Amino acid sequence: MSDLVVRAEGLRKRFGKTQALDGVDLAMRRGTVLGVLGPNGAGKTTAVRVLATLLRPDEGYAEVAGIDVLKQPARVRRRIGLTGQYASVDEDLTGTQNLVLIGQLLDLRTSDAKKRAAELLEWFDLAEAANRMAKTYSGGMRRRLDLAASLVGHPEVIFLDEPTTGLDPAKREDMWGVVRTQVTQGSSVLLTTQYLEEADALADEIVVINHGKVIAHDTPDGLKRRVGGLTLSVRPADPAKVPDTLRVLDAVAAPGTSASAETAAGARPGAVSVPVAGDLALDEAVPALRRAGVEVVDFGLHLPSLDEVFHALTEGTPAPKKEYELV
Amino acid sequence: MTTLDVPTRGGFTGDIDRPRGGAPAALMRHSLALARRSLIKTVRTPEALIDVTVQPVIFLLLFTYLFGGAIGAGDRGAYLQFLLPGLLAQSLALGGIALGQNLNADIEKGVFDRFRSLPVARSAPLIGAVSADVVRYLTVCVFMLGFGTLMGFRVETGFVPAVAAVALSIGFGLCFCWISVWVGMLVRTPGAVQGVMFLLIFPLSFGSNVFVQTDTLPGWLQAFVHVNPITPLVSTIRGLLVGGPVAHSLTITLAWMAGLLVVFVPLALRAYARRA
């Protein structure tokens, strides 16, 4: 059995004028979580739909669980679970009815389907709401039911398309717990997300997609090293003090880095920024700036935002520069 | 969340790649499961049955008491005997619109994505939804005949022909609704399904023998009435409920039903496969 449970090569898909996938290669190792990160419209959902047999690509090859997605979609469907971007539970059915229906469509006997439904509802803390119509559920409950629905068939590979969009942070962490448990039970999970921290919390490896192309495939740490950790940004009141500011901030820079005047896209004009190892750098930077007589009008400590990740990753590649829509 | 010890393949037996009982049995089982889903939705939202309950009755009242005196030369009772079988046909055609609208909404909501990611035949969700519509067409028949009886309508033939009329009505409804399914796959919103279907059904139902005797119409309109599939259906239901020859019109009706299936089932399935 191959170590790769998802493998795609050169996937292309065009919708009218939009090249949604422009030669996407993907590889996911068995028993791991692959995070697919990218802005809206990057092609994440299209890629998932191709892998989940919902959409035929114009070009390219894809296999899931060692089976050719294009040639034997029915066999792939017996081995996958899909939770789409919108909670696609049936609102007029109860939680139990939703899950039993999926079980029946997976060829379980009705008694087995009922047993499995009860098991999953219990596990997802929905047992009390099992006989209520899904339209009475809260957003978080619907998401959980939707995720449960994709697990009815004990899938080998689980596709989660933005599973936590619209959930509050506590509910999001609940979902993360579910994903981790699935992996410990032997499933492999491919999840798309717009949240760097989500990919960071869950993924063994991260693929960054932009404009239908894979622009990075790395571990979360590798990605962060490329993008940089915390950044301290300081704007002196007097632009002539920029060299002094540079000198002061160089002293608090993270090992192997140095301060620089901000010029990149999204920069704060006239500011100086420096990668720092942690927030302790503040304790050194503030008195040092005072001693150097630098008057400060803007001072901040920033995590690399998703925006900065993409700026950092797309820099130097021929991909067209565009305003990223981050919602 | 509690962690439960979940057996890895509980309930899944035999060859994972082979549907239990073979493909035809699986298609039937899956379609039934999906039909049950549609029925549950119907029961939960009874207001969605207005188009097969209140609406046909309003037409019946409107045409009997408002136009009936004028059209039937003063004899409303005789006009009701003439009108009811025709209105039944119109109500069946209109009753199929909701199906296309519901399927259109399901696709927009992503419910069908889940079905399509499961190992069921592509046709199962459509066949399931159409099968569940039996209940709606039966409802049309019960309301029309029940309310009609209160207004003075009488079956003049007998129990068996009346049951045959209901069976034919339901059968026709199940064939005609594939047009609505097809339209539901093509257009973007449920509202558009209704618009397109009204545009199709009103010429068919008014340009027929539903409301008036064909020989009162100008020649060109008579020509249209004679090729209209609603006409032989109305003639047959009329024959079965109030008497008259049915053999010829029944043959033509059955041919139309077969024709509707042959044309619109493949069109609907193809449009469904392309959608989304």
C-alpha cells in the first residue's frame, strides 16, 4: 500500500474565464492532516471537489486511497467522507434521520445505520438533540452534525472544506479535537482553511494555493520560518531618526535577522521593522529607544498575518499581484 | 465530547466495492431512502401542499360559480361535471412545479453534493424525489374529488373506473413532472422554475378541452387543442369519471406519458450530472 493516500498531478480546471486550477500537484501521507491554505477564490474548493469525485478536471491525474478518481469514482466514494463549505445537513430532518439516511445510502442495513447514527450523535454531543429537526440547531451543532455525516462510513480519507468558517473560537477548538481524534483512529484528513492558526494547529503539512497554483508545500514550522515570526514595528516621529532606529532595533533582532526600513507591500511608511524572537524584545526596545532619543509615534508587535504570508510567498514568483480578498 | 471506542468497520460487511444485493437492488433501496427523505420534508411542511390542496379547490370554485353560469349556459351542475376532470389534469401539471423548485433549492444548498460524494447511482436522488411526489398527486385527486362531491359533482361510472382515473392521474403526474425536474436543473432559482413552468403549462391547460368544448373554438385553436397532450388526458379522465369512450384517448395519453419519460428523464439526468 502506497504511503500517499492522496496524490494529484497537474490538475487543471477552467470555469469560463477563470482558471480555477492551473496545474495543481498535491500529496498527502497516510494518517496525516494536510492543510490547504489560500485566499478566497484560490482554487481550494475546486481541488477538493475534484478529489471527492464531484468535479472532473480538464486535465491531470488524481488518486485517493490508491484509486484513480477519474476512472473509478464509485470505489473512491466508498472510502471518503466530505464536509462541504456550507453545512449541507437537511434542515427538515432530525439529526438521527440525517445520519441514518447517509448510512442507508452507504449500504448499511437500517438497524446498523441507526446504531452508527446513535454512536456518532453521542460522540458529537448531539444525543439530546437527536430527535429535533436540524433547523432548530445552532450553527455549531449543524457543523458537528455535518461532520458526523461525513464520518458515517468510517472513511479512509476525510475532506473538510473550511470546516470552521463562521464558528466562534471555542467551537473551532472542539472541531480541531474531532479532527485529531479521526487521525488517531486511522483516517487521513485533507482540510482547506483560510486561517493560518487552524492549519498550524492541525496540519502535519501545509499546501498554499494561490491563483490555482501551489506556491508552497511545507511543514507549518517550515512555512513560519519562511514567513517570519513576530515583527516589531516602530515609526520615529522624525524621519531623520530612521538610521538611529535601525541601529537600536538591530540589537533586539531575532538571531540571524536584522532591522530594515519597511518597503514591502502593506508597509507602514517611514517605519522600521525587525523580526523578534518573542515579546520580551519590548522590554529591551523601549528603554533603548529612549536612550537613543528617538521619539516614537507608532509602535507595534505583529504576528505574521495571512496577508503577510501570501505577500511573502508570492514575492519573487511570476504570479500576478492582486489585492487579496480576505474575509 | 466523549471519546467512544468506535469499531473501525462496524456494520460494513463483505466486499466494500460491491453494493449489497447488486446494482439494481441498490438503486431501488437508495431511491426509496431518498423518497422517504422527501416525504418527511412534506409532512414537516404541510404549507408546501397548498398547490395541491387549496389552489385546485379555488380554481374549482372560481370556474364553477364565477364563469360556470356563462360557459355552461346557466347549468352550473352540468358544467361542474364537465369541468372537474379537466381541472384535475391542470392541477396535476401544476403540482409538479414544486418538485423542480425543491430540487433546485437542494442543489443550491449543497445537500446534493453530499449525495453525490456517496456511492449511489447518479439517478437515485432524482428518482427518489419523483417517487415521493406520488403523495402530492394522490392529494390532488382526493381534494378535487372530495371537494367536488361537496359541490355536487357525481361519479357517473362506478368505483373501478374512478380508481382507474386516479391511477392514471398519478401516473401522468409522475411522467409530466420530469419536465419540471429538468427545468429545475437548468435555471438558477426556484422562482425561475415556477416562471418557466407557468409559461409552459398555462397555454397547455387553457388551450385544451379543460374549460370549454373544443368545437366552440376557432379552427386554428382547435388544431392546437388536438395535438395538446392535456386534451387526451382530460378526455380519458372525463370518460372514466362521467362516462364516454376512453380507449382511443387512453392510448394517446399512454403514448404521451411514455414520450415524456423517454425525452425528459435523460435530459434531466444529463442536466443534473452537469450541474455544479
